[in-house]
Amino acid sequence: MQDRLKDGTHCDVLVIGSGAGGLSTAVTAKKHGLDVIVIEKAPVYGGTMAFSGGVLWIPGNQHCPPGDVERAREYMKHETGNFFAAEAVDAYLEQGPKMVEFFERETEVKFVPSLYPDYHPDAPGGADIGRSITAAPYDTSGLGKNLKRLRPPLSTITFMGMMFNSSNADIKHFFNATKSIGSFAYVTKRLAAHAGEVARYGRGTHVTSGNALAARLAKSCFDLGIPIYTDSPAVELLTENGAVVGAKVKGEMGVVTVRANKGVVLAAGGFAHDVEKIREAYPHLKRGGEHLSPVPEENTGDGIDLGRAVGGKFEVNFPETSAWMPVSKVPSKGGYKAFPHLLDRYKPGIIGVLANGKRFTNESDSYHDVGAALIKACEGQKETACWLIADRPTIRKYGLGHAKPAPVPLGPSLKNGYLVSGRTLDELAQNAGIDAAGLKATIAAYNKDAVRGEDPEFGRGRTAFNRYLADPEVKPNPCVAPVAQGPFYALKVIMGDLGTFDGLQTTVEGQVLDTEGTPIGGLFAVGNDRASIMGGNYPGAGITLGPALTFGYITGRHLAGVA
């Protein structure tokens, strides 16, 4: 049980939201002498961060090669185009490495290097390796009684309740357990450890990726005496003489008033589940298509609405208003859960086609780029969807979406309709609702070049990023192999997102601006409640969490009066 938030509570800083932006701001402000309270709408803390890969894009950080900041600035200028914000980008590149050093020195937060290339490594300033870092794995038993309130990882990307690294490297042991003594021993040890964790704590405590980052930031808060009140949404901001001085919060004791001497920080996670906003902003919804977001359902634009209610400026401005993520619909009790396609699209022998049977993009590009290409390819159509296609050897080797590789059986995924199969391409097309002539022509043309590892139509495998999550054992191109041996399988993919890019307009320090461009006293925004510095593009792994923590650090220091 958490303590109750009492009416008339005073603090220096009130943070609304417990994701990456909110908790980084809270820890930084507290470390610089301020009294901080965090409130969270959901019954669990961690926000979208807890569902994420836990990757931060921080050029020049201490884990990566030095001397890269100027090239990173060139890359960001290229990637953001007309939305390049020089002052904010310079602050990000200067303060990002300092943020990493601060958190590793002063808190439970620890990182390890990531080998992710930039998503467009061949663009001006792009890098093949070295700008991303990942939260180090963590044993969440250290959270004690607060473990029960940590948001669990996204269920569709766990296996038997266990988390794996985002590169999927160690999960290979599970699918090789019947073929390798080493893998069998590894799996036996992991299963025994996991069973012990569940028996003792009610859940697995060995976490990785974003769940590890959420746990580490929260542990840092608790160690500093920062309370995180869950089930406590802000319902209204308090103002005096045009400045924000606190908020009304709905909790166990009803609506209470919390006063903040230094400022209120909006960190409620953006508007990915605000039905009205996304219907206006997402082109595929405007034309009648589906959208299924894997981010927490509590991300309904509350922070943005609170800011607008006191004069804050918000508009849908970027060419791509969200970080697009192709997802498939996993049947579950009462509906569907989203499976984000983070890994399978890169594997050789898996291609994506539209309803007309034709490919539409390089399947090994980033999820955001593939999503944007799908939205564009389906322009003028009611449905925005594609189908991932694989043959029998490919699906048993790599799996497809939520359907796992051998030895896990495919039967349940076929029975519940998640997967569609056919002995021939004609039968597959008929069962999936794909144009048969188009599908057969596409695969014939693709296979002709794929036998040599080539993809002249879309250049699959041409960049370091294309190849990063492919299969290095496949030569000469780890991304390309024929689709040749039936039976064949299809999986329908629709649009989802990893969070919104458009947000409240702010100063570099995070002060929310009104419609005239003047800072609103006492009001700040971080994370996805603040407009992204990426200009509606997705340049590399960690371009959401990197800015969230960096600008949280900047805002926390600003609140404490630290230059």
C-alpha cells in the first residue's frame, strides 16, 4: 500500500507522469535540493518506457567513441529538415553525455553500449555504430514493496513470461534447446531461476530493456525519498496571476490540492490513445483504417490537455505525427493485443505485400520508415494493411510475429486466425484475401534475384541497419532469401505507434509556451508531452528516450536554478 496524498500538500516540484521524462526530471531536481512529488494516472509506474527497448540515442556519450558530436549535428540537421531547431539540438548534444554521466554516477541507472547503427547510416552525418546505449539488466527484487507497482513489460514480446534483450540474442537458446546441449543447459537454468522468482515475488524479477530502465529510475526515486503516487491523475492545474502553482489531483481521498513552489511538470506520455486527436492526426484513420497502439492505454493526451487549458500552445505540425510501428493483432481475452514487429521483417525469406500482392518498400528498413511507406502506399484506400509472407522453412527458423519458431507449434496461431496458411500461393492468397496473380508475380520476380542475395527493386540489405537484425549466417545478403517451399504463411499487419511526436511548444529548458510564444510561469513539459526535436522523423534507436532523459535532466536543473 502506498501512502495517501493529502489535501494541501506542498512541494517544490510536482511531476505529472512517471515515464522517462517525468522520473528523470524528478531525480535531477531532487539531487539538486528540491522537494519533489510524482503522480501517475495508472495503477503502475514506468509509462511507455516500461514497454520500450530501453535504448537511448546519445551521441558522444561515455560508452561510445568520442569526437562524434559535430557529425551527429549534421545528421540531425539532415533528418529534421525544415524542423531543425538549432538551439534545442545543440543543448541536446551538449547535455546528453553529461546526463548519462550524472545518472550513472549519482543513481541506480546504468547503461551498456549498443551496437545499433543509425537508421539512415548512409545519410550525411550518419553512423554505422556507436550512438545508442541500452539500460543494463536489473534485478527488480530491489524495489521491495514497490515492485508490485512497476508496470510489467509488454506481454506480447515476452516468452513464457520472461524478458529478453531487444536484439533477441539469448532467445535463440530456447529455440535450439532440443538441438544443442549448451542451449539446453542455458534454458534449464533460466527456467529454474524464473520459476523461483515467480514463486517468491509473483513475477519475474530479471528484467531488461525499458523495464530495467523504469525500475532503475524508480529505485533512484525511492532511494531519494521521492514518492510516486499511482492511481492519482491530475484533473486541473491551479493558477494564480497567470502562473501555474499546483494541481488538483484525484486520489484515494477524492480530489486534493497539491501546491508546487517551483513548478509543475507535464510528463503524461503524449496522446497515442486520445481517440479524438489521433482520428484528426493519423491519415490512415481519416480514411477509415485501423490503428492499434502497443503503448500504455493511459496515454490519452492528459498532459497536453492540461497545458492547453491554461493557454499552452499545441498543434499537429510534423509531417509524421507519431513514431510509426507496424503491428499485428494477437487474439486475447476480450479483444486483441498489439505485437510490434521489431525483429521478423529483417529476416531473409520474409517479405511484405499489399492486398494487390505487390511489395511496397524495403522490409528491412526501420519500423517507422516501413510504417510511413505503408500509410503512403495505401493512400486512397479504406484499409491500411499489409501481409508478411514466409514459407515453411523460414517460419520454423525465425517465427513470424507472435508465432514462435520451432519447436513451438504453429497450430494455436493458425487455429485462432492469427496466421493464415496455404499449401500453394494460390491457396494462401485466397485464404488471406490477397490478389493471387499479384502475389505469384511478386514472389516469382523476387525469387529470381533472391537466389543470388539481391533485391534490385528495393535494395534490401544495402545499409548497416538493414543487416543489423538480419541473419549473418545467410550469405551473401543476410536480409534476402527466396520464398520457395510450401506450405506458405501470411500474417496481416496494420498500423500502430510507439508514441507521438507532436506536443506542447516549449523553451529549451522545457517551459511551456503560450500561443504568443511567451513562457507560462511555473509550467513545464518533458517527454512526449513536449514537441519532439526530431521533427517527426526517426533517425535512430533511442530517439525518444534519449531526448526524454536529456531534457528531463535539463528541466530538473533549470527548476533548481542550476546553470
